[in-house]
Amino acid sequence: MEKKHIFYISYADADNGWVEDFVKNLTLYLHKQLGEIDDGFIWAKYMLYGNETKQTQQKYLNNSTYLIAILSPAYFKTINTQEIEEFNNLENLIIVEHDKVNRPEELKNFVGYSFWKEERNGKIKQFTKNICGISYTSTVKQIARDLATKFKPTAKKLNLDLDQVFIFLYSSNEYIVEQNDLRQFLKYKNVSILSKTANLKNELQQANLFIQLGTDKEGNALYKIANKLNIPIKRWTNNKNDAETSPSYFYSDDIAKFGKEIGYFIDTLHKKNINANSKPSPLNQYVFINAIEEDRNFVIDNIQKKLNTNNIESVLIPSEEFTSSKNIKKSLEQSLLSHYAVIIVCDSAPLYWVYQQILFCKDIEFKRERKFQVIAVFNKPPPNELDKLGICLNNLKIWNDSDNYIDEFIKSLNI
């Protein structure tokens, strides 16, 4: 995700502690000024997480709209204005003096904010939350006001979507440490973390993503509720047996790997402005049709023809005549990941094949951003044959041979 609307903090490692406090307080006052601002709009290298590298740091610098340079003697010994020189828009450079410095010629004309004062005896006193607290707070507030003034027209110009991403995070007691690590990571991703309250359903309905750490009874109950609400779900465990029991789990011995996976998904949510309760865009409203070779002509002449008449695009699984069974399986998985709904045709297909295809759809659903709108089964066997499937799913609909089964299917798409 290109973070063209974030503030990048350039500073020396020696000033890390002061910078963390500064970012925390600046975020607080920016939030009061802008309302929609959150931690994810400010990035500093102490936020590097897990396997993220210097390349990540460089990417954030290149894509930032504003650069806040925290100047100090240590800054010029280590950074030495390199990041300032690499920043592509010096009109949006903000200078903050953490300590008294002799600015180089190229920075002397920039207005800065000083967090220090020179006393009568010539000593320099630096502002922190606890030392010269009033001066410290008033300076942070002034920076927040000035940045808010700068940021509002930029957000409008870039047509930025500042809507928050809400994540419902649940952890079993054995993963409290991992939960805290994940929370630390998530707060730099411009998200709000929801948790279990008295109004549980309301909290879950707000969520764009449900995260479950561990496999305890309470977490599994919440998982079922989230699944019914069509909320995208990510689950993690470091227990290999749990992962093998349920393919929906992300298995790793390190929560950082899972954090990275979550980060990619959150970037997708920000980029596409996905809301769990909204309808997909028309670009995603394709129907995938799965059928055995003997039913291809029936699908093309009947199902696809009628779908096309109703302006609904569809894709039929490739014919065995043109590709290998290995490529068909690969195509099947790719299609199920990207399509809005699925039709499984069992006119000539054995019942066990239908059973396998439905289960495969449910397995793929765990890798998708949302559930299928409909998993439809079109068939001609007598109704008593369907009872032998033994599958009951919220989004599974089965139509017997009838004149209006395609019309009923189209209505169920809700598009």
C-alpha cells in the first residue's frame, strides 16, 4: 500500500526514547484536530516489525507526504541529512529541534519547532513531558495544529479515504504475550481494535476483520458468529495439531509471521476500502461454474446463456480436452478465490463428486476476503438424493430441475 498520506519521522537512534513519546503525544493531538487521524498516519523506524527491513523504511520514506526531521547533535553524526536529501518534496519538510544544533546551510531557512531553551548560565534544558512539561505540551499542540492545517487540503486533493479499519481481536489465555505483540504491530496499521463487550454482536458487526489466536471454546464460538456475519477471518496457532485439524488456521512458531500476513490483508482493506457489510464491486460479480465434462454442453446452452441474458458474467471450468487435470485443479482454485458466487452442476455427476466440490469451496473460503454470496447446486436427481449429501451451510442453496431455477439463483445473488 502506498502511504502517500503519512508523516515520516526522521531521527537518530540515540533519540529513540524521546521520539516515541513525541509520536505518542503528537498522534493524540492530531486526533483531536482531525478526528480521523490515527497511529498509522505517523511512521518511524522504531515501528519496524518482525522481518521488515531497511527496504521497508526506504519505501515509507519514498511514499510519505510529510517528513518530520528530529534534529539533534546525534542526528548529524548518524543520519547527516541523508533522509532529508532523499525526501522528494521539501515543501513538506517539518523541522523539530530536540536539542540545540547548528543547522547546515540548506536547512537554515526552514521554520522549526524547538524543544529546548538556553538558560542564563548558558546550559541547555531540553523539553520532555516531565521537564518543562508546559512548554513541551504547548509545542506539541502547536505542531499538531500546523500539521492539521497542512494535512486537510492534502487529504481532499488526494481524495483519501480516512475511514477506519476495525479489527475484532480474540486471544485464548495461553497466547496473551502474542496478543500484546500483535496489538503493538496493529496500532501502526491505522486500525481500531475491538474486543468483547456486553454488546458483542454490535462490536462484531463493526469489524472488517476477525482475528483469533488459539483454539479455546470461547474463541471458537466467536469464530462461528463472525462466520455467520460474513466477516473476513484470520486465525493463528503455533500448535501443529490444531493447524492440521482445521485448515483455516495460519500455523507458525512466530507471531511475527502471522503479523506480516495480517499486514498484507489490512493494506488490502485500506486500498480497496472494503467494508464487511458492503456489497462487492461489479468487477467481482462473476459467477464460476464447476461441472464435469459430460455436462459442459448443458451448461453452455442453458445456464450460461440465461445468465448472459441477465447481464451476469460467468466462467466455466476449462475442458479436459484442452488442458491437464493438474492445470484444471489449479484453475479451479484460482477461480474460486476471485469469483462472487459458485454454481456446481450435478446433472450427470456422481453425488460424491458434488460433495467433494462443496467441501473444496468451503476450504477456499478461508483464503478469501469474504464468503461466497451463494454456493449453488443445480441438479436433476430426485430430491431424496440430496439428503445423502449431509451438508448444511448458510450460503449453500440447492435447486432441483425446474423452469425457474436460474431466476431464483439470480435473485439470491443480491446484485
